[in-house]
Amino acid sequence: MSSVPDFGLFAMGIWSIGLGALGAAVTGIILANTDLLLSKPEKATVEFLEEIELKTLGPEQETFKAGGLWKKNGSVIMAVRRPG
């Protein structure tokens, strides 16, 4: 019976944990800085944008279709979807 601990098995376990942590860190950095797992955004069509109902700001709230903005003159539209 030997009372000397087996450091070879302990060192192998430490190496395994260290390599696993390093692999998890590299994977996390790659996924955080790329869009590999994100879905691709859809482009909004003019027909879709025309049908959106807009509300005015102020005491008198009016509702109108977004297509009315560019019936007579051109306009620039930015559609932003807030999460939630």
C-alpha cells in the first residue's frame, strides 16, 4: 500500500478542465461576435409598408395609412421593430 497520492491522474483532470474552459471561452467569443445562429432579417416590401397604420403625436390623435405619406411626394421611411 502506497500512501503517496497519484498526481498523474490529478494533473490529467486539471488539463481536461482547463481545455474544456478554454474551448467554451473560444466558442462563446465566436458566437457572440458573429451571426452564425441568428435568423436572417426579412426585407419590408412597399406593399407591406403601405398598409401600416400610423398615429400622430399630440392631443388630437389621427390614424392614417402609411401609403398616404408618399401619394403626392416621395418620402424616406425607416421601419423599426422594437422587441417585446
